[in-house]
Amino acid sequence: MPDHAPSVSADVLLGGALARRGRAWWRVAAGNLVPFFVVGALWELVARLEIFPARLFPRLEEVAAALVSLVGSGILPHHALDTVLRLFAGFGLAAAFGVALGIAMGRSRRAEDLFLPIVSIGAPIPGLAYAPLFMLWFGLGNLPAILLVAFVSTFPVVINTWTGVKAVKEIWIRSAHAMGADNRRLFRKVILPGSLPYILTGLRLGLAQAWRILVAVEMLTAVPWGLGWLIFGAREFLDTDVMLSGIAVIGAIGLVLEKFVFQKIEDYTVVRWGMMTS
């Protein structure tokens, strides 16, 4: 009988760990896909029962065929690219200005007293209510669409950033001051990390606002290309499969931004710092 048990090689341990990680990844992926399969099955059932006219409620294969055709012809990528460029331009302005203003309101009582009533009044107003004003002020085309997206999506960014800065515990700030931290280090080491979960939530809400207003305003401002223009144009001809293709692309872009932008930022910041779990 041997004196000691045989050692397990590092390759075997590594292979087992990778296998377990692979199985866990597949379980997560399958769990995320189940709701889509359920919704797809229900959609296909309603379409085949012909509860609604086939022109208004197409089967999934018809939607997929329209999507492939639009992508193959280059029409859908062109629409999507123009919409994404407008989205990034407007939301980039909203993120920069909203975070800066929210931090200023959270750190300065004077800024809070000045801007909080304006933000509180402007935030509940639907974004489309501002559209006629922006069209009168800036005309038609890309400029009013980008500025309106920036204006509307700024409100949730400001409110959540202000809330996050106010939520930073006073004992953290006092401890940093006691250890000799100046205002710059206090901001980088205490204020920003403490408020970052709120800021990311505000950016997510602001991006959702940006999507909603952009898709609608693309038709109102008479831009030549864009997913909103595609969807509203297809409505005129009852091309429901084209409309659903545009909606599917919007959802896909939103999912990509959530998984590969916001979630990555969270993983490398607040999760890594132990402020929240992934």
C-alpha cells in the first residue's frame, strides 16, 4: 500500500476548473435564453392561429426573412449606424453634463438650491413635449434630434448622480479629512467611488430615455436615415415585419451596450472594489 496518495497534476485541476466554468456559463446562457424562447413560442402560436391578420402579426420566419433581406441589402446597417451615431452624440453630451452637474449639486448647497427645482420640474415632462420647441429653435435634421436626446436624457443622470453624492457616508469624508486628504484626493478616493453605483444607474436610465426619444424624434425632424425613420416609414405601408426588424435591432444594440459597456464598467469598478456583487 503506498505511503501517500497520488498527486493530481496541475493540468487536471485546470481542466476541471475550465470544465466547471464552461458548464456554469452554459447554464447562465440557457437561463437567459429561456424567456426569449417562451415569448417566441407564444408569438408563433398567435400568428399561426391567425387571431390577427397575417399582415399585422407576421410569423417569426417572415420577420427573420425581412431582417436578413434588410441586412443583406445594406439598408438596415445604414439606418442603425445613423441612429447609433445620433445616440452616442446626444447621450455623450448628457452623460458629461449630467454627471458634472449632479456632482456639483451634491457637493455645493448653492448649486443644489439653484438647479434642483429646475431639474425637479423638467424631469417629469415627457420628452416629446419638448420636440416642437427644439424643431422651432434648431430646424430639422440631425441637430435638433441630438440636442433633444441630450436634453431629455440629462435629467435621470443628474438626479441619480446628485443622489449618489449625497449618499456618501459622512464618516468616510471625515476619515479622509483626518488622514490629510485634500479636495482632489477626497473626490477621487471617496466621493467618486461611493457614488459610482448611483451614477451608473443614472446613465442606464438616461440611455433608456435617449432611445425612447430618439426613435420618435427621428421621424419628426425628417432625418433621411435612422431606425425610427425606418419603423415609422414601414408603418405607412403596413410592413410589420420591417417594423419588427427595426425594433429587434434596437433591442440588440441595447443589450450589447448593457453587457459590454455598463456591465464591464461595473465589473472593473464597483464590483472590483467590493461595493456590490456581480
